[in-house]
Amino acid sequence: MKSNYMRYLNVKEDFPALKRYKAYLNTAAQGLIPKQTSEALRRFLEKTEVDEWGDLGEEVEKPAKREIAKLIGCDDEEVSFSVQTTDGFRRILLSIKPREGGNIVGIDLEFPSISMAIKTLSQRNHSELRIVKHRDGRYYVTDFEKLIDDKTYAVIFSSVVWVDGFMLPIREISEIAHERGALVVVDGIQHVGAVNMNVKKLGIDAMAVGGEKWLLNNVIGSGFIYVDKEVVEELEPPAQTLMNFQEPTEGWSKWWTKIDKDPWKPLEKSKTASKLDWGGGKPYILIEALRSSVEYLNNIGIERIEKHNRALKRRIIEEAEKMGYKVLGYVEDEDKWSSITTISTGKGYVREMEAVRIMREEGMQVSYRGSSGIGGIRISPHIYNDEADIEVLFSKLKEKI
């Protein structure tokens, strides 16, 4: 039976890139850009070409912050921007105050770029690094509880595991970490835009998210940072430049004209997430692209998107089980599902990799991912997919495996 949500969304025509594929089921690697974002970028360039911008902060930056805040359930002032995920994540990590004799807790299935950042942070701060081990692709609160103690100053992890799509119990981990005085820092790139996330309810202190996957910004290079306003003062970036500080009381325009200003005298420290941004001129074209895509998702509604993606995942699991495949990191509770499903056919790495290669050549976009002892064919549908895509995938997989 077809899902009402899939019929209701009906957004395929908004994504011209779909014409290149028999089925595009690879959003966890790279999302597709809607026409609305392309049009917003064209308008941006047209206005730039004739120098029609008045105040880019008001016309681009603030609207982008409003859309992101709406999507993740925070205040506008708790949002800043980055270049994809790693840039923002690095800035958050470099701003965390270490604790003498302290430790950092992470997970063994972490995305390599993030794990390397955490590793170098622990080395820089001479901190012990404690790694929670997965159990058959899943993580359990009790395993975090064993490693988080009064000397832990940061618990850092991806909210959705990139390899198998397991969604970590963020709220429960946050409660343990906060009881013991630790910050909770999250990489939300495989989460935000695909399923609902309210950062306040989950107790996330800081988060970095790139636009290139579920936020439909592809190769644009956009991203954002979230920092809880109660945590901003605890963070100390290694260096801050002019726009990381608060605007002078007389306003920037007047301040720039003052003859008697001392360029070595710092302004008041920022009390918003902008404390962690570039500190100078911003890449407004990236911000505008992200604004447009997030607005597109907000107009659909994240609750509807989640239901749509969940219905597709349910269909994938049904087909995989029918064919005798294993769903990695599987949990029965659908409220704990991400939009990523990774399956193991039992035929081994070489045959599965070959099947993925052939399918990709024939226009079926999926990925193969593995780490820390597990791996399989990763399927990641989004709003532009429907049940027909799932049917085509498993028909082709049956042929090739």
C-alpha cells in the first residue's frame, strides 16, 4: 500500500537532478538541490552584479538564522554559520575549556573527520580519550554511564551514526553528562533535515551541521553552528576578531568614523553564537543558499518529512527482511529511526561492493560504508524518493547480488 505522506509530498519536480538517475538513494553522502535554491542563488548574483544590496546582515543573515532556529527549536541568537560540518565542529572544539586531569568521551563508529578532530583535541589538552564501543552497530546508555565521570568535560558524538544510521539516545546521554558537569557536543549532519530534532529537549550544548546532505545544499559548502546561550560564556575561542565581539553602543557605522578609537582596545564579548563564527566578512552566498534550502524544508514541515522518510525506511526494512538480509543497527522503536538504513546481504564485502559499483553505473545511487567491524550497503532516501525507488533498488539488488 502506498504511503499517504509520499503522495502528499510529491516534490520530485523540484529536483531536476533526479532525471539523471533511475533512483537516487544516497542523501547520506550528498543531498540534491531544489530548484528554489538555485533560483535564490541566481537572484543573489543578480543583486550582487548591480550592487543592489542594502544590509546583508538584515537581508540574508538574519532570515537564515530564523529558518535554522525554527528547524532545530532554538533562538536565533544561538545560531551562527560555518563551511560545512568540520569547520564549525573544529571551532567548537577549540573553544572548549579543558579540565585538568580531565577526559573526553566519544564513540568508536565516529565519522573519521570528526574522530580526528576529537583525537587532536584530547592530545592538545593532554586529556584522556574514552571511547564507547558499539554492540552490533548499536549504542547503549549504560555504556556511556560507565565512562562519563566527574572528570569528563566533554561528551562528543554524531547523533546519527554514518555507517548504519543508528540514532544515539541523545537526551539520556545529555542527562548523564550534565549531572557530571560535562558539555554535550554533537555532529548533527546525518540528523538535521531528515528527522525532527529539538536541541533544547535533547539537552545539546553545541552542534555543527553541514548543508550538503539532508539540508539539500549539495556542494555549496554551507553549514551552521548551534551554541546554547547558557553555554556561550563557557566557550573561549583561541582568537577572536572584530565581528566576534558585540556591536559598539554607537553602532558600527559611527564607530568606524571615530578618530580617537584605539584598535587594540577590545569591545564587549559577544553573548551569542556569533562568538564562534568567522569574525569578519561572511560568505553570504553560502548563507543565502542554506537559508533557501532550510526554508524549503520548513515549508514542507519537519514532522511531515520525518513521517515520509520513516515510511520509506519501513519499506526498506520489509524488503530486506523478505530477502533474508540483515539490517545493521536495527531497533524496533520507529521513534528512534534515522533516515539511513544499512543492510548486509551475507554475501561478503567483495560481492556487495561489486553490486554497488554496477548499480551506480546503471543509475542506482547508494553507497557502501563500513568501520569498526561492521559494514554494508547504505540506503538513504529523502523527500524526493518514493516506494517506486525502493522497489527498483531491491529488484536490481536481487539481480546483481
